[in-house]
Amino acid sequence: MSDIKINQLGNKAPKLQKALKSRHITMISLGGTIGTGLFLASGGAIAQAGPGGALLAYALIGVMVFFLMTSLGEMAAYMPSSGSFSTYASKFVDPALGFALGWNYWYNWAITIAAEIAAVSLIMKYWFPNSSSGLWTVLFIVIVLAFNLLSVKSYGESEYWFAMIKVATVIVFIIVSFLMIFGILGGEAPVGFTNFFISDGPFHGGFLAMFGIFLAAGFSFQGTELLGVTAGETDNPGKNIPKAVKSVFWRILLFYILAIAAIGLLIPFTDERLLSEDIAVSPFTLVFDRLGIAVAASFMNAIILTAMLSAGNSGLYAASRMLWQLAVEGKAPKFFTKLSRRGIPVYALMATLAVGSLAFLASFFGDGVVYIWLLNASGMSGFIAWLGIAYSHYRFRRAFVVQGKDLSLLPYKARWYPLGPLFALTICLIVVLGQNYTAFTGGAIDWYGVLVSYIGIPLFLLLWIGYKIKYKTRLLPLEECDLKVEK
């Protein structure tokens, strides 16, 4: 059946299913941020900036994410859309910006799927060293494809339980750690704050070291914006989106802050094992080992495997919905609007998985150079999306007032407007521009380092400016911003 016939059917045509409940979107947002950034990278952050520097860096990024979440929550509760910030940018800023943000975000998740495919094979070889990488690759693809193809509810349920496993692990880790710190578990004397103040702690390396962790912390929090993408398939978004916004931020912040504090108190930041990316010496593994749990490494390996499956699962969902919405708005080929009987954008799903698989295959050619460049190009996509959220919300609220609408019509109002979005916008710009500041601080500029770190910016600008020139778009006057909500 052609897309034209589908559109002519009107209400009889398949639609996205509003099957995601409050518990689903809460856990999807939580699961999107709890992963290798916490389980592995947190140790390196403490080693490089000291426990105090790591805590401060993560806390500052956490405040920025809070403002982003409230900004996105206000727009998503009022105007739920699977295109999320891409749609909001098109309606409140400039259609060219929405086009660039949408394709940028789709590409980011498609490449992330490739990274997860590669990582799952490595994880499985921990237990099965002589097994075929191809076997685990195919199995991973089949699992995430099945969860996404069945129904949006099956995706929501699978992600709910994936996230629940990670959340439970972090909670157990925090409780066990503080019992050890106070000498209740582990059979050792209370540690107290001894490890915080050894050597030049708690702020090891000074401001520049903390700034470096500040950049890394931003990557750890990426995934919170999934909440906006799920809004288009959420039951009662006016009620469930604000509920998720309020609960998710505090849980994420507490998980990161308490976990980093626990690691910093139990393990001296001078311990070289914190710098290792080996799962066997993950800071979580080191703490469980100290408690005498013999299978600590295998346990954490299983948890990280869950994180990989969760990331691939969410990545395929988010990217396919973004591509579908781009097609609905005429910014991607029309056949991507095709939905299955269960309301799944099948073609968008398959195209996303195909690109991710091709990117994964690129890792086998030319010593992985192509793959590394693809990853580098996607590295900044999350921050660019955050910039889009902050600026779109700033314009949305201004247009709302200029057009004479009553703010009481908003199901959820972001606190601290306009300070919130402007603060988030400023911090995101600092993070984006400071990605590889060391490339400029040596005797000569490291042009290769600059190109590798910042390649995502010209690619995004190429999409934005190219669309702008072709369709002669402009910055929308506030009076012309589209605030109509489709029923």
C-alpha cells in the first residue's frame, strides 16, 4: 500500500501507539544515563581531578541537565512529538535548524548502535574467549530488533527492566559502599575522609583537570533527552512527562554524586587502577572485590552487558522515531512514514539498523580508521541537541507570551525561566568549544587533534546552512511561531 493511500485513509491508517506509561518513560530516561560513564569512566574522573574535582564537575553538569530537562519537559508536555527538539526547533526557531538537529540526532544514535555492537562482542569474549564475534553481533541485532519490532509497549517493558537492573546495582553499590566506609561491612576500620585529603586532594590537578572532567561528565549524562522522544508515544503526556522530569533528575544526580563520593572515599585517587578501562578493575568491581565478592568482575561484566543492550535498544527506538518524524515533516524520504499495524515505523527502523551495522563493518577495514572518524563525528551530537533544546525553549516561552497565550495553559512550567535555558545554553557552548582545548595550548596548534575533536560542528553547520540556502528559510518572528497542538 502506498504512502498516499495510507494518508488518504485518515483515522484508519496505522498510528504511533501511545502505550508508554509513566514508569516506562521514567526508567527509559534513567537507563539512558546510567551506563559505562558511571560504571567505568567515573574511576578515571576521580583519578584525574581528585574526588572533590570529580564531584564538583558532575554536580555542575547535573544542574545544567536539570534545566535542560525542565525546558524539554515544558515543551513535550504541551506539544508531545516523536520529533522532540527537532520539531520544536522547526516550529519555534527555524525549519533549517530543526532539519539539522533531527538528522544530527539520528546519525548520532545510528553510530552509537554500531559502537554497542562492537562492545557487546568484546564483553561476551570475557566469558567465551574463543567464540565467534559474528555470533554475538547477530544475536545482539536480533534482540534489539525484536524488542523494537513487536510493539512500543514491548520496547518500553524491555527498557524498563534493563534500566531496573542498572538502577538496582547502583543502589546496592551505594549502600554497601557507605556501610564499608563506616566500618559496618568489610571487617576494616572506618575509612572516613582519609582518602579525600591524601596527596594534593581533594582537588587534584587544579582547575584545568576539573574542566577536563567537566567535559567528560557531559557525555555521561547524555540520554536524558530520550524523555522528549518518548512523548509522542506516551499515554497522557501532560501528566506523565512532568512526573518523569521531576523524578528522573534527582535520581540521576543522587546516583552519580553518591557513587562518585563512595568511590572517592573507599579508593585513593592515586590508585592507578582507576585509570584502567578494563571491566576487571572498574571502580565498582574494586569495591565489590574489597568486600570479598569473588565473582565481582563477572557480575559487573553482566551489568555492563545489560547497559550495552539498553543503549542499543534505546538508540534504535530514538533514531527510528526521529527519522519517522523527519519524513512526516517532509525532511526525509516519504516512505519512512510507513507504519506497521502495531504502529512501528518499520522502514525507519530497518534503515537505522542498516546504517549502524554498516558503520560496525567499517571497523574491520583500514585498521578501523573510518569507524573512528564516524565515532568522532557523532561525539558532539548530544551537546548540539542540548543546545537546540535550550534555545528552542527560550524562544517557545517568548512566543507563547507574545502571542497572548495564558501560561496557565502549560501542563508543566519550567522553573527559573529564562535563567534556566540561558544557563544551559552557556554551559553547553563552553563544553562544545572546549572539547579539545589542549590542542591550542601547546607550542603549535595540533590541527589533527582539532579536526578529530570538532568535525561534528562543520557537519552540523553543513546540514543547517545547506537546508537554509535551498529552501530560503529564516529565523521565525515570535508572532509566527507555530504553537498549535495537533490532537
